[in-house]
Amino acid sequence: RTLQSLIDNTSAANDESPYKLMRIRTLERTEALKVDLVDCVWDDAYVEDVNLAYDTFLSIFLDLFNKHCPIRKCQGKKSRDR
């Protein structure tokens, strides 16, 4: 999975479900995420092994992203065609 696909992780829970999974992204949450990213200690991501560096970066980033922009189950709009 790409970083963008992990960030844009919004989808229907399943085809029959009246719920959608959506990320809560607001300006305030984005600013709080930026603050945490700046304050984070990135030393573990600065290693020789590029794969380990990427995995470490992704882990730190996604932990903070999920903290500030969590996925919530929301009730979707009812379709008129059903």
C-alpha cells in the first residue's frame, strides 16, 4: 500500500452496510498533527538501511496521523435507488 492510500483510508464498511468509514480531518486536527510531527524524535528513521528507515518513518507518521485524524464509522446517506 502506498502512503497516500493509507492517508486517504475512507471507504464503505461493506456494500450492504448503512455506514461509511471516514477520517476526521479538520484544520485544528491537522495543525495538532503538524506540531506533533515537528516535536517527534526522528533519530530512529536515520539509519543506513533504506527499508528500515522507511518503515520507521511510516510507523511514526501513521501513529500520529491515526491519533489526530482517526477513522470513524459514520452513517451514510440512503440511496434513492434501493
